[in-house]
Amino acid sequence: MKMKNAYRCYRILGWDFTITPARIVLLALVAFMGAVAVTRLLTGFQYVTHLTDETPWGLWISFDVLCGVALAGGGYSTALLVSGFKVQKYGVVARSALLTSLLGYILVMAGLFLDIGLWPHFWRPFVSWGYTSVLFEVFWCISIYTTILTLEFHEVITERMFKSLHPYILKILPVLVIIGLIFPMMHQSSLGGLFLIAKSKMFPLWWSPILPLYFLISSFFVGSAMVCVESDLARRNYGHTVDPDIMRQLTRVGGAIMAVYLVMKIVDITMHDQWSYVFLGTMQSNLFLVEMIGGIIIPLAIIFSPLAYKKWGVLTYSWLVVLGVVMNRLNCVFTAMYKSGDYFPSVFEFAVSIGLVSAGCLVYGIIVENFNVLGNERATQHHILQKTDLL
């Protein structure tokens, strides 16, 4: 069936899949990533990465894992508001936040798998209990939480498939939600705990004894911002709209938590007498200022001002927060431990990270077109074909 704007929507065995120029590009990026991943698994790191024994943490850990876990926090933060605090008005974005988180954690696990040196031994933490290791706790928490998210999403799946299981999923869903609120708080903070032993290697502005708490808090306020960004992309591509008042209130909840984060940072810097580092004028101090001003202070000024009543204001706030947290995670790995000429990602490392994001976009589109994620019905071809920027 020929569609306008060179789009084609295929229906195979009752399942819809729309082909657009953008999706063709995404498929090509995923295919290239697959080739790089296979090469990495067969030959090791030497041909596709610039990682060394001195710099074992590169783009895949900093972006695919640390940033990925933080940005996937929208699922548990929204679930906490809807199921924990019974703020039902945010339920309108709960399913899309759940899907985004699920895909995010699956991609995080893919990134972790590629970063394992002896990848055939990936199963060992399941049977070898290194309970004194922070990484062991992170591995188990992420694995369990991804499983919980998958089971939670079966509420959506069983509305169309395996319908006989739907009543049982609904019965166990409250238990799954409670469990799903525990594990992300553990591994979000533990990722910050990984840096505690690196005090002598890190620039002082990024090291703190309460770094795990910083990671946990930032994952919560970036969660609501990520939900806003994802909702806007869904609006552009599928015609799905969310009440602007709900998005403003949701982001203001995140903004309030972010204000606490800022106060903690100021107190922390003051107590450790680090203000001289802030205005040192070096690359590290300048990037810290960019992170704090662009990712924290300006967003707070937007969300608690009349600008928040404009749609572009809330969206600008959300993008700045997302980019600010991404910058924070990258700064913790690269900037804080920078050594001139030490490491820069190879083109193949970039290809894997971009390919993972592309895969997430493609799968998100397929699921949204075939399941009730965005509202009372699946995304329709009518909405799809009206959008020229469809992913």
C-alpha cells in the first residue's frame, strides 16, 4: 500500500511497521553497530576501542551505562508518584515512562555486556557471590530491575496477546511496583559509590563522600524531565498530547528535588573549602560551572518562573536537565580524571553508542504502533502519516 510522503506502512500477520526515511537511517546505524559488536566479541577491544589497562572506562561505561541508567529513571520516579504517593493525575504518562525505562535498561545491559572483557563469563555473578563488590550489587540490581520492568510491561502486552494472563498480571502488579521502587534506588546510588575509592584520581569538585546520594537524587529529577522530553517526541510523531498543566506540575516536582541537590552541592563545596577550585579557570573548573549553571541553575530559574507556563519553557527546562545530567556523568568519568592525551573514543565506540540509541528508537516506535502505550488506543496510521519527522 503506497502512502504519501514516501512512507510505507506494512501489516504482517496483524502487526504494523511503518517505513520512513528516518527509520531507514536508524536501521543502517543499528546494522553498523551490529557489525562492530560482532567484531568486538570475536577479537576483543583492541580493534574497535581505544581502551587500555590504564583507562578501562570509556564511552560505553560513561554514556551507555551511567547516562543510560540515569535517563531511564523516569519509570521508577513516575511509579513512585503514581503508586507510592497516589498522585493519579500523572498516570497519563506512566505507560510511556515505563516503556522508555524498560528499553533504557535493556540497552544498558547490552552496553555492559559489550564492555565485559571475558564476555563468555557474563553469567558468573549469578553464581559467584562477590557481595563485597559494588559492581556485584549494581549487576544484580540492574538485572532484577530489568526483569521487574519486563513483568510490569506485561500489563500492556497481555491486553493484546496472551489475554488469559491479563487478570493474573493485574493481581501481581502492585507487588511488582513495590519491588520496582526498591532496586533502582539501590543501583542508582551504587553507581556513585563506584567513584568513592577514586578520591586521589578525581578533580575535587566531582568527588564527595555523599556522591552516591547525588547520583540517586539526580536520577529522580532527570526522570521527570526525560518523561517530558519523551512525551514531546510522542506528540510530534504520533499526535499524542498530554495536558501542559500535568507536565508543568510533574517537572516542578523534579525541580524541587533539583533545588535540594543544588543546596547540597553548595553546602558540600563550602564544608570542604573547594570554592577556589570552582573559579580556578582550568578546563575542569569551567566544565563544572557549565554543568551547574546550564544543567541546574538556569533550569531552576525557568521552572519556578512565569516561563514555566509556556510550553517551550517546560521543554527547554527538560532538555537542559537531561543534558546537564548527561554532562555530569561524563564529567565524572572523563573530566574529573582527565589526563592529557590519555583517551578519546574511537569511531567504532561512537558507532555502538549511537546504534544502541537508534535501536531503542526503532523498538519504541514498533511497540507504540502495536500496543496501547500512549493512550486509549494504539498510535494510528493517520497520526503517523501526518508527521514528516517520524522516527
